Amino acid sequence: MEPMLATPATSPDGALRGVGDLVPGFPRGPGWAFEVKWDGVRVLADTRGAPDRPLSLRSRNDREVSAAYPELAGLAALPGAVLDGEVVLMDAGVPSFTALAERMHVRDPRRAAELAAARPVTYLLFDALALGGRSLLEEPFDERRRLLETLDLPAHVALSPVYPDADELWAVTRQHGLEGVVAKRRSSRYLPGRRSTEWVKAAHRRTRTAVVGGWREETTGSGRLGAVLLGAPDADGALRYLGRAGSGLTGAVAADLRRALEPLARTGPPFTDAVPALDRRDAHWCEATVLVDLVYLARTPTGRLRHPVVRGRRDDAAADPWETA
């Protein structure tokens, strides 16, 4: 089962917004509930399995990720449930996707246990698809939320708070460096795998998941990864060029990416449009299968990213399409 998705907020002129003031057309009023948009990894927790496997944690693209987060094993104490939430890892009181990226790909049980003991994640719970073996898909959001609040939650699991005022929450999240705000219609049903206008999101900064089609070493001659060449699939399935990103490629992030990219070498670029000569210089091309999470300022009229920063490799979601701002 896939999670329900929110629709990005737009202003009355149809343009995407989210940096600066809250979108004028963002939902407001008593018919809506407002939550923090958490900067982590979306996970569905399913406790309807067999006794020898009571808990399954699955990513947005339906990958089994239970091995990466052993500290969430206590969720198995909530039988007959399918829960929706965000796995986050706090850094100085704020969720850090970069720190979480170091946990996402761990599959060795011993290493995962070491990381969980040293720096555990938190599962911020915000919805329920089923509880006690009963489907809640047709129940309104307010009822699903009421039922969540009756649960005795295990360690490392917490309810994501709900707030009544969108503009106040927008200001607070911006002040504290959080990602943004999600509005949910209180009467909304849960629609697995669908992007609905009953849920609307707005972010303080633009983020996207992009495909790596090539990489370059640092110009210092160190041999370390210095930049990645990024793309996005368009509506016809072609891989369009988004630009080059070097910021954020330090330490564990760079080492993890290089290990993933080197076995994927190919003789030419996978992009259908031309890569500028400056970006092509000394590039190593690769099959376009590795994804990275980015933050960026904006996109140019030709679709290039402005000031992109790589936050880590990800395999829990599909690449955002070219047409997405």
C-alpha cells in the first residue's frame, strides 16, 4: 500500500510558491487542520503480519526498510495497524535529512543496531489507515486523528502535532528552520497512492529528488567526488538535464555516492538534451539509476537548478518529473 500525497500549494495565478510569505491561496479556516511538513523519510508501518514478522516498515516506493530502523521495533505492540508517518533524525533540535541519509541505506543488522543506539530516529506519526484490524480509509481525518491519540505509543514514536492556524504555524516553522506546512481537510478520507487537493503542502525552500547521470572529481586532483550532473524524466520518459551540483558533497555523502556511481559507468551522457561544455569537462558518465535529494533556490527559464545542494542519496522515492518546479 502506498501513502496518500499532498498537492503543492499554488497562488491564484497558478504559480508554485513557498519561499517567503505563505501562498495567498493556501487553505485556511476551521475546516482544515495544519501540521509541520517534516524533513525526513515517509514510512508506512504495518503490524498485520505473521507472528514471526509482526512489523513491516515500507518506504514511499514500497521498499522494505525495517532493517534500517531497529529502534522502531516497538511499533509491533500495536497489532492490526497500518500507520503513516515520517522518520526523522534530529540535529540541534531540527530534522536533518543529511544525517538521516547515513541511516537510510544500512541493511547490516549489527551496524543498524549500533547507529540506532548512538543516534536513534523518531517516527512522527500523523495518520492511520487501519487500527485493530479495522480499515480507516473511509473515516474522516478528524476521526482517524482521534483514534491515533488513544494509542499508547512505544519508544521513539510520537504524534505529529496538529495546529489550528496556518499563518502562525508558517511563521514558527520558518523561524525554527523547519521545512514547511501541510494543510489537511478535516473531512478528508485517506486515498492510498493518490495526490489529493484535500491535503496541500507549502515549503520554505524548494526540494526535489533528482537522477544522477554523471559525476566529476574535485579539480584539486584529490580524486574525491566534486560534483554530480543531474537530470529529471519528462512526460515522454526522456531524461532532461537539470544542471551540476557540488555543494553538500562532503564526507560520508560524497563517499556513499561515489561507491554507488562507479559501477554504473557508461560511455556517454544519458541526457537527451545537451550538457554545457563546462559541465561536461572531465565528466564520468553513468547509468541514470542513482537518486539524490536536493534543496535549491529556483529554476532558470531553461529548467536549470539555481544553487542546488546535495543532501544525500535516496532510494525511497521516485525522481521528481521535469515538469515539477
